[in-house]
Amino acid sequence: MSASVSALFDLTGKVALITGASRGIGAAIARTLAASGAHVIVSSRKEEECESVAAAIRDSGGSAEALACHIGEMEQIESAFERISAQHGRLHILVNNAATNPYFGPLIDTDLAAFQKTVDVNIRGYFFMSARGMKLIAASGGGSIVNVASVNGVRPAAGQGLYSMTKAAVISLTQACALEGGPLGVRVNALLPGLTDTKFASALTGNPKILAGVTQRLPLGRAAQPDEMVGAVLYLVSPSASYTTGACLTVDGGYLVS
């Protein structure tokens, strides 16, 4: 007999770590995974902002805690996984969502500081979060990693050359981890959001001229809201995606076909 619809998306008993979860897409993912039964570890650089999201989840009947971790700092990555291992002894879901984009402008004018910061977070951070996550998830009996990449990783955007390059690397990392993770019981997939109305994307959404130029080319004609990303992530981390790994799930309002 086929599993019920609710069972296909049931995360009861799972421990999930979401980075960049103090606002925007990450916070929306944290709320949804908690509502589906997971114990959610809400992580970003500032613990007080994470605790605000975690407290709201608990007030709604979910299970959540806050964990400060700057994924651009190696010692903080190591400390985060040590704490999770000590407190929970297991991890089933990792959503790598934290990212940075400190520079908006011509690629040829990118300075070394912006380059280093972007690479440290978006490439090195994702790499070592994934490596540590795969080990702990495998030791926990298996599970899922979702890397939040971007449509920019497929089609570089003007003024975002460096950011686009790092998101292309995240897509490649996802595929490499899927190859190695499969035999360990770890599925690894990527979410490719299009333009989403968040503080992170405010350089685009906050500029009426740029926003109009982008949305007029979208088949759906508007930017997404953070909550519109969570269904894809819930699918990828749930039992319903048990045969899905190495995939890039695009949620972009039709941007890549426009």
C-alpha cells in the first residue's frame, strides 16, 4: 500500500540544521520543517536573531533551538558540529542557506576583500558544512542535504559576476556530494531560487528600475516571497524524495526559460 500524503512529508524525529535562518528564505524553511515535525536548529551569525525565530517556532508548538555559526569561519563550523554531536548525537537534515554578496557592480572592478569574503562563505563555507554534515548524517543512519544555490549559477547576472561564479560552484559541489553521499545514505540536492523579496536581495528589489527590468521578463511577472521556496525544500528533505539526489530544483518564476 502506498504511503499516505502526510507520511510522505513527515519529519517527526528528525534533527535539521538550517544556516542563514534568522530571516528570509532560511527562516521560512525553519518554520516549515518544524511544522512538519523536525527539531530545527536555527543558525546564523547572531544568536539573538536566531533565538527570535526559534522562540516563535516553539510558541507555535514546534521544536527549535538557536545556534550561532558564521560559516565563513572554520572554527565556528567545527564548533557547531561538535555542539550538535554532543547535544543530539545525530543529524538528519542540513540546509546550507547562508550566503553573502558584498559587492554589486562590474566584475572587473571587484576588489580582493569582496572576492575573499564571498568565496570564504559561498564556496569554502558550503564545502566544509557539507563535508561535516555528510559525516554526521551518515553516522545517524542517513538523510538529506539541500544547498541553496541560485539561478545565477546557471545564468550569471549583470553586476553579480562574483556571486554568480560562487553559486555555480555550489551546483557543482552538490553534484559531487551526491556522488559520494549516495553510498553513505545521504541525498544531496540544490534549490535554485530566482529573485526573492528578501533583505539579501534588497539591492535588486529595493531599486524600482532594476526590479521592473527583471520582473517584466519573468513569465510570472513578479519577485517571489520567501515562503514560496519552502515547498521545494520540504520535498527534497522528505521521504517523498527518497530517490532524488544530485538534482537542481529551480523555483524562479520562469526566469531560466524567459
